[in-house]
Amino acid sequence: MNSVRAWLLDLYEDEEDGLRLWFIAETGERLCLRQSLPVIFYAAGTNEQLRALWRFLRRLPEIVSLGRETRKDAFIPEPLTVLRAVVDSPVHEVRLFRIVQQRFSDLTYYDADIPVSIRHSALYGTFPMAFCDLIYDDNRWIQEVRVLDSRWDTTPVQPVLRILELEPDSDPARSSPRLLRVRYRGHQRSLSLSRPSELISQINGYLTRYDPDLILTHWGDNWLFPELLRLSARFGQKLRLNRDDLREVRWQKELTYFSYGQIIYRAEEAHLFGRCHIDQRNASMWRDYGLDGALESARVTAQSIERAARVSPGSGISAMQMLTALEKGILVPWHKQQVEEFKTGVDLIQRDRGGLIYQPIVGVHAHVAQIDFLSMYPAVIIKGNISPEVPLPHGIVPASDELGVVPLTLKPLYEKRVALKMLQAQCMKNDPMLKRYKARSSALKWLLVVCFGFLGYKNARFGRIEAHEAVTNGGREVLLRAKDVAESMGFEVLHMFVDALWLKKDGLIDKKEFQCVTDEISKQTTLGVSLDGVYRWVAFLPSRMDSRVPVPNRYFGVFQDGTLKIRGIEARRRDTPPWVASRQREMLECLAEASTYEQLSTYIHRAFEVFSTALSELRAGRVRMDDLVVTARISHDLEAYKSPTPAVRAAKVLLHKTGQRIRPGQKMKYLYILGNPDVCPWEDSVSLTMDRIDKNKYIELLARAASSVFYPFGVDSDALKRWAHTATFELKLNFSAEDSHVWTLYDYARPGRFPEGTGIRRIAAGI
């Protein structure tokens, strides 16, 4: 017998071995071990139906054992009699169950179609990067596995991962790459794509010598790996992407699905065996939390690293709920079987109200504190014990003492995020751990964010719309309590939005002075709250369609430490060209330099200069074309649009010219150009020159972004847009009080907002 301590990197089904597991040993060795893993699924139905299934299964060689059992279905009060079928391996279970559910479609199935990583975690407590004490024989069969750490450790000991990065030197959709950049251990090499045979040999050399655990790519799924494999087959050289030489690359089919009000497209994925591949451009949350967050997500959800990095947080919550049910001996339904209860119109009005939103007071406000509930909805679920299979609470007072599957799943996740937030607060700004804590906390935040929506998801195995409604009801009650507490202490409530409040009180400026109200809110609501910060000033914006109507989630402000917070304006929108977004941020950064609210008026002219200079750069053609690209999501088939949007028009141009079809959920990149058509797909813009760009359209977009910045300070949006289209750089340099453009801008400013001779007047005077 052999023993070793090692970290689990990857596990997957195998036809012969049952399961193969790859470990990173303390010594640095990479081990492949084998383990048998019988798989259990259950079926429920009438005695005659179960008897027929038993007769069918008992003749099959893959079946290890059959028997009747009494198990708990979370949605049925009484214990349920089921047929228990034990299959010899995960591979056989997948094939066998497909046949069974087709032949015996009237039965109800449980614990079927569960990922093998979740099954293994339920049996042995494993998860990606789990530190294990292993005993195995000379044939590398695992005899014993003991996990030495937990999914919930905040500072786990991790192995040093070997990471190889591969990236072409250009976007393959726009132009043919010439070089392949390779990065490892701080070194970078460029390999020529013009010598394919040599290229395959060089990549195999890196894979052999460096033996990476992770391969991080750009365009790896949809271009790089397919291209390398094509060249490998053409020249008869095997590309050794897998550590497991007996395996080929596994391709996960492309997928389009609906999530949180939008169509999502997931491209085809290349999965490896023995090491992990992540295409950073095809990983759903990579921009939010990167590799550290992906590893944290894999750790807590027990999904493979490749899967955790690519799927939505909702899939992570689903995996965690299945794992909780398996650990507690609760049957996991194969398909959701609960339907919404009948409700009258009055019931719907009373129960389906969503989160509480309080219209903000439009304008600029000084010394405003923002108080946030810590993951309010997850906290309400845990506090109120809200789960589909238990009685629903009154507000947040639980109706049952026994925790349901959903709060059982969320409680350790919530506590770990709070612990990571505390570790963040203890770090200095230059602490290298701060970035990692933030990434890991962000991964947990997204899992907690979607848990509420997942309760109402039609296909969630442990979902129920009434539980979803109970959460929003509890959230509304908590926020109203917080408002009452704040007002009773003399604070003015400027705004409330689902899980946050904006408060002010004359004479209060520093964070410490707001601690009393946060403590009292936490005490009265019994939920955790935090002071997000105190703004030097914050501006709440109205609707563009009607300036009398405030928009709850459209604001910007500056905290006392100079940090900007932006919500709902152009710089936060993903369909804003980078050039417009960056110029809007520059304007806001100018305003952020004001150390007090009273000084703000003297910085407005500098923000306006950024706007004016940007206009001159665009007119002179000094803007990079890459920074003018607009990115928008296509929601339907192209033929379904009666009034095509610019993105759809660009997609139709791309289809006509190249035959490439953009599918629902995919993002389309395009430029606004002169002529007909008025848009150009980014993929077809290689020969495009700046004189073809529709500069007036981009001036309009920039003016729209500038109007968001200047509106709270008295500048009329329509006047600003007219000025942007008519003013010139020379006028800006030389204008005087008599200049019509400038005075038009000034005449539209709301009087009395700032003292005479400052603020808007400075814009008019050209200072």
C-alpha cells in the first residue's frame, strides 16, 4: 500500500476504471489514481410499475443490486416507497438511465442525471482543490480517501498550479492571426502559425516539459483548439492537450438559454482530461472575478474547475442544492414536479410585488451615507427558513424550526462570504491578498445573488414560486423597518433600493457618526448591515424620457476617500463604445477631485473641457477605431425582427457577406458608418477608414453620456447635445460672453444652482 497527501485537481468517468482522479501531491508529482464508484438512482410509482421495472433491470449485467426502500421526498409529507437501483459505474448509469426513462416514462425518478463530481462529494466530501490523505495499492486503485480541509475554509492551503496561457495575436473573427503567444512562469514566446508542423511540435514540447495543470486561452473554444486539432490531424502529429493520453478533447455543444430576462449564448466548449482548459472569452463570469473566483466557485459548488468557470451561478446553486439533498438523505427529483398554486387576482397583487424601491430625490446631495444589507435575500431565506418544502414564514419569522434544503445550502455560503469580507476589511490597500479575497468574495456574492431568482425558476429541482414571493415579502418588511428606524433617529431617507438605503442628517459627515443608525437597524431587523460609505456628494438622475420621473438605479457619487460609484449610466453599460465610456469616466474623475461639496462648482469646467476635447479628437479622426466598437446582444433569430436594431442590421450584413450567422444570445460588434447600410460588422471592418465613420452618431452618443454627468448641475441635456453638434474646437478656445453657442448652453442652465461667476458660468466664460 502507498500513502500520499495531495490536492484533487480533476475527476471524470472512465469505461474501465469507473472513475479516474488526478491529484497534485505535496512533492509536486501529478498522480492519476483509479476508484470504483457504484451509482444509485431511485424510481417511484405503483407496485405494478415498479415490479415491471425490477424485472427489466435484474437481467442487466450493469446492475449491482435492486431493492425497495423508504426515502424522503422533500415535497411529500409522508415517506415514499421507491425502487433502489445500484449501477456498477457512472458511465453505465448514464446509458442505462436513458433507456429506462424512455421505456418506463410514467415513473418518477430521483437521484438521476447528477454530475459525478457531486456524487463523489456527497460520498467522500471531496471538491476541486480538496487536500486529501490517500491510500492506494500498487495498481493505483484508491483504497481510502480522507479529506483534510473543508469547502468552507476561508484561508485554505493551495498547491502551486502550473498555468500555460495561449493566445493568438489578433481576433480570429476579424483577421487571420499570424502568431500564437505562449506564456508560462513569467516567460513569453511567440510561435509562427505559418509553419503548422513545427507549431504542433513546439506546443507539444511546452505541454511535455512544463506539464500545465491549467491551460488558459483566448478564443480557445471556437478557434484555437479546433485549428490546432485540424493541423494536428493534417500532419499526423498527435496534439497532447490531455494528460490522459487515452482521451480525446471532449466537446460540449453550444447552448442558448433564457436567464434573468435575457437570452444567453454559450459557445461550444473544449474540455480536457487530467488538466483543465478555460477559454477566458467563453467563461461566463471571468470579467467579474477571474481565476481566483472560478476556483472558489468550484470549491464551494463541488463542480469541476472547467464547468464552474463556464456555467452561470444558477448552475452552481443547483449543484449545491443537489449536494445538500444527497448529504441529508433527501431524494433529488430528476425533473421538477411542483406547479404554482392557484391564486386569485387579489392574491397576485398582494403577494407578487417584488423588491421595495423608493423613488430617490433627484439632484445633488452632500454627506450621504449608503447603508447596505449584507446579501439581504439570502439572509432573509436563512432567517425565515424559506424553502419550497417547508411552511412559509410570516415576514421573516420562520414557521418551522427544521431548516429546509435551500437555507441549509445557503447558510455556510453566506457565513463564508461575510468572513471573507471581514478579511478584506483587515487588508491594507497594497496587500497582495486583497485582490484574491475580493475575487473569491465576488464569486460567492454571485452565487448568493442568484439563489433568490433560482427559487422561482421554472425548472429548478428545489424551486417554488411561492417561496420566491415569500423572500421579496420578507425583504420589503426588513427595508421598511430600516426606514422607520432611520427616521425615528432624525435621518432623512433620500432613497431605498431593494437592499440599500441612502440617509443624511444635518451635521453628520464622518463614517463613525453613522454607526449608531447602522447598529440600530441591524438590531431591529436582526440582519447584518454595513456602511458602504459616506459620499462627499451623490447625484440621483431622472428618466431621459421625463425629467419629472426619478430612476432608482441611475446615479453617481464620490465617497470620502475619492472613490467613484457609478450605476445605470453609460460607463456601466456594456453596449457603450469604450471611447464614450472612458470619456464619461474622465469627466466624473474631474468632479471627484473636489474635496468638498462646496468646491464642486469649480471643477465643472474641467469636466466640460474633457467633453470638448473629446469632440475635437473625434472630428480630427484621432480616435482608435477599436474604441468606437458597439457591442450588443442579439435576442432572437434575425428573421424574427420586424424593426431591426443596429446590431441586427450588422448581423444581417455579416450573414450576407460571410455566411456567418449570429445566434440568439450571441453578442454582435459593429461600427456606425456613413451610407447604407449604416452599420459595419467588426469582423468586416479591416479595410474601413475613419472617413467612413459616422462621426455625428458618435458625437450624439458622447453628448448623451455628457448630459448624464452635467444634468444634476443645471445643464439642459437638449442644449448640450445641440452645442456638441454645432460648436467647434476653435470656438471653444476663443469664445467670449457674446458667443451664441456658449450662451445658449448657459441660458439653458437652471439658475441659482451655483453662485454667480462659478460653475456653469465658468463653462460659459471658457475658463
